[in-house]
Amino acid sequence: MKKRILSGMRPTGKLHIGHLKGALENWVKLQDEYDCFYMIADWHALTTEYESSKEIHNYSIEIVKFWIATGIDEKKSVIFRQSDVHQHAELHLVFSMFTPLGWLFRCPTYKEQLREIKERDLKTYGFLGYPVLQAADILIYKAERVPVGEDQVPHIELTREIARRFNYLYGKVFPEPKEILTPSARIPGIDGRKMSKSLNNCIYLDEEKNEIYKKVNNMITDPQRIRKTDKGHPDICTVFSYYKVFSPEILDKVRNECENAKIGCVECKKRLANILERVISPIREKKNKIKDEEVIEILKEGKKKASKIAEETLNEVKKAIFQ
Ligand code: TRP
Ligand code: SF4
């Protein structure tokens, strides 16, 4: 029997090359070795986007298209939307009964988001409970492995603590899931800061060819390199950090050319844009061919498969608690 995996993404924007390297390529590989559940976390999106909820639906459909276009296969994996499987919300309620507030207030992601997001009121009951809902997502399928980035590790730790506490109180129902860390390939935005929709510095996975060239051309390079004859410092150049991720096989060559002023930044950027276009174009083309109706159908199938298991677990949970 294959071990089960669950992971999810919040539908709050289009997917960019950071999602490809930081999650999707790994998700695609895991499909052969594990029984995979990939979830559109629309309730989680609502915890922060409750004022602009109408976009969540459209991004949910769009993200499934990106998943399929990058190689997530609905025949191998269960692709579904969190709000389509009501048992998540019910298990979240159960867990909320015995999850101490201290665990949630202490969570580093909670503190960080409160500090960072100033334009919305996040001092809500729902947002504080974000990791409790995430624990329900994972445990409703008794998933044993959760592929995530480094930033999500505290949530997986909390999931284990919630599982342990449930098992202690009512008898053993849940496994204690472990994270599968995605080797974090940090791809900065085109301005060198963290890639993020709100900073408007993303390269999306369906970016048009001319936009790729424009964006790469606008990237920050070594500021001390003014003339082509100036020697460059690749380690402080955003363009170079992209080469590290997308073209490691020519990295030494690029470093040498840059440090010895054998290549100009314009040319170096053009070569990178070519590399990115080769990565993005098949995804863009495949994604643009997928119709909304196909996604609706995939989500309908996913809902069926996910609900069946979720219902079994929830019955077991109720039995453990009340009988
Ligand atoms: N919190 C995750 C993120 O922001 C998304 C998510 C929701 C998730 N539920 C999950 C990830 C369950 C893994 C497992 O990236
Ligand atoms: Fe960056 Fe390339 Fe210019 Fe060097 S040559 S500074 S790596 S863009």
C-alpha cells in the first residue's frame, strides 16, 4: 500500500515560477510513489481574503489549470477543492475544542502575518485557527506525509500535536504526519525582493513570451557594473540567482563570463529569457487549452473520491468521541 500525501495551495493568485520550483515539480514526482491528494485551500484563502471573496472561485479554477499544465495528473492524484468536502470544516470544529489558544498565539506564521499584513484586520477567530483547519485537511485523510516549504513546518508540527492530543483523549485514530521538505529553491522577484503578487514582481507560469523578455530585462543586476568592461559580481545579481535554479549546468560558465567581463548584462539577460521561455511556453500553451468545464469535471470527480474517505474518518472520529 502506498503512503498517503496531502498538500494544498491557497487560491489567491496565479501561479508563478516560484510555485513551480518550490512545490509543483516535487508534487508531480511524488505522484508515482504516493497516493496523492492535492487540494485547493479555498477556506484558507478566505481567512485573509474575506473582503474580496469573489476572486477565490476564479483563482481556484485557474490554479487547477496550472496544476494540470505542469503535470499533476487527475488519473494518478485526487484533485479537489476544500469547500467541496464539508468534513474538513467539521473536523476543524472538533479539533478546536481541545486545541489550546497558546499553541495558536505562539505559532510563528501567525505572529509574522499579523505584523506583515497591515491593510486587513487579521485579529479574527478564523485566522487564529488557520493551522487547526490545516490539521483537519491533513488528518481527515490520515495522510502520513505533507510536502511543504520551510515556512509551513510549524503547521505540520501543530498537526502532529493535535493528532497526539486527539489520540490521547479519545483513542488512536490519527497518524502523526511528517513534512516532506521541498528543497527550497529561493527564486527572488524581478526586483530582488521576495516574489509576491502584492509586490508586482512575479514571472507567472503563463507569462507571454514578450512579457518574459521585458521582465527579465528589468531585473536588478550588479549595480556597480555600469560598462560592459566592468567586472561583475554574480553573487549579488538577481539574474544569476535565476541561472542557479533554471540552468545549473552552465552556472560556472556564466560566473566566469560575468567576473571577467566577457559578456554584457544585456546579452546575459537575453540568454536567461530564452531559458525561461523554454520552461514556461509548454506550460502556458497547455494551460491556455484547458477549458473551465474540464476543470469543473475534475473537481467533481475529486470531490467524490475525497468525500468518501473524509466521511469514513469523520464517522470514526464521532464514534471515538461519543461511544
Ligand atoms: N497553508 C498552506 C500554504 O499557505 C496551504 C495549505 C492549506 C496546506 N491546507 C494545507 C498545505 C494542508 C499542506 C497541507 O501554503
Ligand atoms: Fe548579472 Fe549576468 Fe550582468 Fe553578471 S553579466 S551582472 S550575472 S546579468
